[in-house]
Amino acid sequence: MNNPPDPSGTPGPSSPAGAAVHKAAQRPENRRLLAMLAAAEHGILYLVSFALLALGVGILVLMILTVVQKGASGAEKIFLILEELLLVLIVLEIFVTVQTHLAGGSLQLEPFIIVGIIAIIRHILSVVVRLTIPGDVAESRQQLMELVAYAGSALMLVAALALVRWSQRRSTLSAGGRGDSSASG
């Protein structure tokens, strides 16, 4: 069963179920409900934003307190600072993603890939620190296998990030070249 094209030129729903949802959304009482749900979503996103900022500040404060109070070597303190700063970067990347959504943008894949890369780098640093501490051969072998797995995961995520960016650049170039009749590919 095909839907006839909309004479106004606006694309219509592609299925009978989609048509029913579209029609229901046009009713005044449903529009009010949808507006209330959208307002609730924005309220929750604002709360999440403030919680993410507080979490980032909390991580920084705890990091400073830990570095000052901990009687660790200089190298251990540097790794601790680097690991905690990477955690703050993860929190801030999620914060920026929420802010983009609040500003009306759509959720993008790129920030999640970046968060994954940063998280894997944190784990790699943790394994490297554990490898510097002398241990038995079996434990060292397991840590090296972890390192290889994390490195492979990081490589795959970097490739995914490159693919996303290449895809975005390509779609931007093709969208920009549509109206230009002098451009040839």
C-alpha cells in the first residue's frame, strides 16, 4: 500500500504507522505533551551538564590532593596526573557533546570515538606503569597481552575517527560542488 505524494512538496511518512504517528503529533493536545517532554529532556540535560562540570572539577581537586599527600616518586606522580587529566578530558568531551545537543545539534559519532581513544590511552598508561614494577613472568606476559589488545583497539578507533572525518569532508565537498557547473571531478 503506497502513500500518495504530498501536494505541498513536504516529505510525508513512508508507512501507514508513520502516517498515524505524524497525524497524532499534529493534534494540539499531543503538541503540548511533546513540548512538555522536550522541556523535561532539556532540564535533564542541563542537570547532566552541571553534574559533568562538577565531576571534572572534583577529579581535578582529588588529583591535586592525591599528588600532594601521596609519597610517590616523581614518575608515579606524573603518570597519576596524566591519567587523571585524561579522565577530565573524557568528562569534558561528554560535556561538550551534551552542550551541542542542547544547542540544537544532533549527536555526532566523532566525540564518542575520541572519548574511546582517550580511555584506551589511560589504560595503556596504566599497563605501562604496572610493567615498570618488577613482577613474575606470567604477570608481565599478561600485561603485555593487555597492552597489545589496547594498542589494537586504539588503532581501530583512530581508523574509525579518520573514516568519520574523511566521510564528513567528502560529504561537505560534494554538497558544495553541486551548484557549481564549472567544477569537474
